[in-house]
Amino acid sequence: MESKYLHLSKIVLLLITVPQICKAHDITLSVFTVTSKSMTVRWSGHTGASSYKITATPKNSPDSSVFAQFSGSTVMGSVNSLSPNTVYRMRVEAMDNAVNVLSSAETEETTAPEVPFIHQAYSKHSDSITVEFGVVSGATSYIIRAENEDGYFSESLVDTSPGTVVGLLPYTQYTLSVMSVNTGGRSQPSLTVNARTVLVAPDLFSSSPSSDIIVIEWNPVDHAVLYSLVLTMEGSDMRVRLNTSETNLTFTGLQPGTTYSIKGNAWDPDGNQGDDITVSQITRPPVPGDVQVQLTLGRSIDLAVYWQVVRGADVYTAVSSTGQNCSATIGTYCIISPLSCSQNHTISVTAQNEAGPSEPSSPQDLLTFPCPPELVWIEEPTTGNCSVTWSKVQWVDYYIAFVKRDDGLEEQCNTTGTTCYFQCICGYTYLSTVFAYNLAGTSPPGQIVNYTTIPCCPDDLSVSLISTETLEISWTSVRGAELYETIAADGSEWIHCNDTAPVCALSDLTCDSLYSVVVRPCSETQGCNNTCSAHTRRTAPCAPVILNVTQVNSSTVEVFWMATNTEANYTVIAMGPSNLLTCSSSSTSCYISVSCGSTYDVSAYATTTAGQSLPSYSIPLETGPCCPETLSVEQVTQSMTNITWSGATGAGSYVTTLTSPRGHARCHTMDTHCLLGCITCGTSYNVSLEAFSITGHKSECSYHGFSASACCPSSVRLYRMDNNTLRVYWRSSPGLYNYTADLHGTRSNYTCSATNGAHGCDISEILCGEVYTVVVAPLTQEGSKVTYCPRRLYSVSCSGNTVGMVIYRGRRSVD
């Protein structure tokens, strides 16, 4: 039956429309795909071509040519109805509208071979299917295609028939087809056939639980309805075949120590036999016979075990009831070594191969010599009285205990019991061993134990205070001491010091505390001697804590501190830049005379009979600045004064104040002078000054009072009187002040005075025809004239030879 793919009479055109591309080169041609009956070619477009003609001409065949024609926009097409396994010359021609050939190109290609025909397909293994098919002329190889309903797809290349597809799943239906292949390509697939892979072989697990039985087990095989097993003994024609639907099978009545091969396979519901598998299993060996035991003499006493060789054994093992054993792979004996004393050995032998051990042989008994005591120890129930004790050993008639002191002295004790007593002295090490005896002889040397008595207490202990909170303890080394433990306790804490040297420093102790110090010599075995006497020593006092420094006055400060010491004296040190100041007290404060305007570092320390404490932390002290030694007040105007003072040590700025019941004036300056306004004339002021350091410390300074001069009189008038006399009149402030009136002219000057608060005075013999400057000023308490009162101008005219008109011409500023 011919394939339906062979009856293609119609030309199938593959049209790929592409934009017209103007090309100036010649047309090119290449083969795209090839089958047994067709070829698909591809060519390059040609400018001006309206159509393309493809011609397939057989090269070595009388068959006629086949052609196909395509439009000018097509660059790929197929030519069908070709002969299989034939070389064709493929030609493309580009033609214009007038069917003129514009350009052409040629190439050669061979069509694929004929489609093969499958004769049969079968499976002999669970992962493969073999396909038998008819070979075709011109084919160089074949492709077998396998598919299943689960989407599996594979193609396998084979040289000829039959061919096998591998890598398949067990007991699975596959659809198979074959394609022939040559240099031109592959044919169309053949008609398909179906085939199923066989079952996978069961995975056999074999064992021999005894010397005449083999047990075979396996896991179920999917789709299996029956299992076959064939047992064959090596070197024999004996063969046993058994079928079962179970997953285990037991073969009985077999030969011990014999190897058997077991072949197994599964059957599917259609009666097809699956893969087979073969395993080998040896039965366990028989029980060794004629077992004998005896002691061997040499450098050590060993136990020899003998037996007879049995079939199929790889190794022999002799096991004692004590847990010891020996083994041999060749020969008929093995040695159990070393032997233990005081034991009753029960020996049995087993033969073993890869299947497992045989049953044990009949037991054989043997008794050994006695052991030394397993446990030996020395005790000291009371000081100086020791005992050596050991554990009881079986089959012993008596014991001998040996005790040796580390200075060479030795003694022994013979007893049927388990304890011996001896005298022991502090600081010595004692060695002891115990031998057991019976009719068989002496036990091997036993355990050697040592016991060191407690070390002796030192008798020349010295405790000294080497720093404020550190005690140094020293003593002479004592016998038996490997370590010294020094303990200092003050009732609230324990301080430990462990050292191998006979000296110890206990530091970081609590200050001003009474410590009880004990040195306990210690050994690694006995620990420490707790009977040593204690020594007491007090630590240095605690350092005080300065709480506050208060400046009592400009030259005295009081220092306050907190102290927890008992019966301590305290010393305070104030360290200045050029001097050292101190004060002492047993209380919590003391006074120090200091200089004004100075800085100090203040610290304190305590002193007791035990020693001196560490100094406290220093705190800085800055005293207030000094007061200026001199200060003067000068009234500049009726309402303004100028205050000056001398410089003060430590002062950075000053506040000067004038105070009275009628008001006050203040100025703040860094200079040593200050101008104060708003002064009330005729008023007494208190003068004070505050000196401030740059850090804000203040000193208050008081000085003698200041009285402002009387107020300048107001309403000053000049009147003409008789006899060339002028009267000066003014209105004065309340109070009995003295005044002076001055008239200054260009040619003459005149002065008159008034006392006790009078309001005027007269000046005679005045020279007329002058302009006079008139000043009326009060006198200070010292009698000096105030210089800041206002001046007035008067014009005095002449009337003949006498004073005429007196005219006020205004004020004049003070010169």
C-alpha cells in the first residue's frame, strides 16, 4: 500500500509577499527543505521581475522536468511530484512582463528516499522497543519516531533494520514510525504501529536467616499479576522453579555454606514476561565442632580457642562470657588476650560468612587467677590517724597492704579483711598498694594510691599595709603546701588570694575596715587547712568627699566634707598659685583664711592610726575679687558726678552705686571710673561698689558717704541801688547755705557774699558802662566755690558819672 503522501499531483505554492526591493545584483538560489516528492527553494528578488519560474530537472534520470511559476513578489516556493532519491538541478528565472529572462541561477539537491514500511515492533526490555522495517534504496540511515498519549516524543537514529528505541517507560504503549534519511533529507514518516514495553524486573532482596533457608523479598511491580523465581545451586544441576503472586518466597532444605543463584521476573496481564534479574545468596555456615580451650604461657597469659573447619565459613569468632573475643579467617584457632584475673570464662565459637553467623558451638569453661582490688583508697578519719581500705575480690585468701611515706619510711599490714590502719603526720605524702593472694598465686600489681596529709599552718605570718587599700601578707613556706589561700574578711565581704608563693597582696579592700586575715596552706588532694589562726589589720581611712566650699567673708572660706571613717582627723589643703593653705578638724568642716581675687584647688585627706587616706578629688575655689583701696567722688555738674577708684585684684567689672532716700544712681563698667547722672543737689548719698570677677564672683565694697553740693540759686537778678551800688538777688534752696556772687567785667571784677541762706548781697563802687558776667554759687562744706552754676550777662550803663540802666542780656554757658 502506497503512502498517502505519494499521491500529490498538485503543486503547492508557498507565497511570501515582500515589498519590492530594487537590487542591482544577479539573482541567487538556495534549497530550503527537501522531502521524497518535493523541494522548497528560496531566491533573492530581482529588479524589474514580474514573475519567477522554477524548473526541477532530474540529473541522471530520464524523467521529465517539473516546473512552477510564481509572481514577482514571491521569494520562496515548492516544486512537487518529484522522484525519490533523485538528484535534481533546480533553476530559477526572473522574467519581465514580456516573459524575457532578466536573470537566472541554478543549484543541485537530492530528494529524500522512499518511505519505509514497518514489519513488526516488539519489546524485550522494559525500557526499549525494537522495530523491524523494510530498507529502501538510497537511504543512508533511518529515524525511528516514538510517541505516547502523555506527550512523549523522541526520534532515534539507526543505521538499518532492526532498530531499537531506548529510554522508554516500563509497561507503556507507544506509537512508532520510521523515516528514511539520505544527504537530501528525510522522507515522510511511515505508517504507524503500536507496541508496549514489558514490565520492569522485580528488585530482589535475599537473605539467609539460617544455614538451610534462603528468603527472597521484593517490592510489588506495577501491573504484574505473577512472579517467577528459579533457584540454582552453584556447581550443581539442581534447579527449583516457583511461581507466586506474593512479594516474598522462602526456599528451604538447602545446603549450609552453599552459594545459590536466584533469577526472577514479573508477568503482565497479557502473559508477557518482563525483564529478569539474577541475585546470588550463600546460606549460613554450619556450627563449628570439637571446640577446645586452654591457657598459653609466655610473656603474658593468654587463652587459646581451637575448632574444626566447616564449609562456607569466611571467618570464625570465639566469644567469652566476659565480653572478650577473637577471630580468624584462616586456621583453626585464635587467641583471646589479654586475660582478666578472677574470671570464669565460658567460650563458644561461631562460623560466619556474608549471610551471617552460624549457631554457637557448645560452651567451654575456664577459671583464671585472682585480681588485685579494684578500688584502694586512703582516709584520715581524725587528724594524724589514717587508714587504707580496698574493695573485696573473689577467690582471695588474704591481702597484704604496703604503705610508704615520701621520706622513705615503709610499713606493711597482712589481713583477711579490707582495711589497715597507720599513723600519718601533716605535710607528708603516703603511697599504698594492695596484693591479693589465693591458691593460684599472687594477683598482678594493683592500683597504687597516694594520700597527702593536710599541709601545716605557717607560724610566722606578717600582715602589713603597703597602700591605702592593700595588705601584704608574707610567711615562711610550709611542708606539703602546693598552694596558699589567703582570705581577708571584714564582716561584709570576703577577699581571696591564691598563690604558690609565700606572699600575697590583697588589694581593692574596703577603706577604714578591720580585716581578719587567714592563710590556709592547700594541697591538690586534701584541700586547705582550715585550722590556721587569724590575724587582724585595719586598712587606711577612706578618702573624704568635699561637699561644698562656702566663702564666709572676703578672707575666709569654710570647707565641708562627708566622711565615714571612725576616729579620723581630716586635713584640708588649698593650693594656690604661690602659697599652700591648710586647716584640720576631726569634724566635717574647717575654716581657711584665703586671699581675695585668688584661685585655689581644694582637697582633703583623712588620718587614723592605720595610716593616711588618699586625697579627695580636688574642687576649684575662686575667691571674690578685692575691693579697690581708694575711691573718690567728684561732682561735675549740679546733677552729675564722676567716681574714680583704684584697680582691684581679680576684678573684671564694677558696679558703682550712689544711694539716698531721694533716689539712687548706678553705673556698670570695666574701667576704674564712672560718670553718674541724675544726682540731686544738696543731698547726701551712700557710696558702694561691687567688684565682679570674670567668672561672676562678687565682692561688695562700702565707702564714706558723699554729699552733693547745694543747688545753684535760681532767679538771679541785678538791681541798681543808690551811690553806684548794685544789688545781686537770687532765690536759694532751703537750708542755711553760704553763697558768693561774682561780677566779671572787662575792666574790673567784684565779689560779694551771703551767709545762712540769705538771698542777696550788695556791691558798691560799680564801674558803669560795662557788661558784667554774674555768677551766684553756693559754697561747699570745705568753703570752696561750686564752679558749675550758670552765668548771666547784664549791661550796666552810665547816667552821667553814676550807674544808669541795668539790662539783662541773657545767659552764658559755663567756661
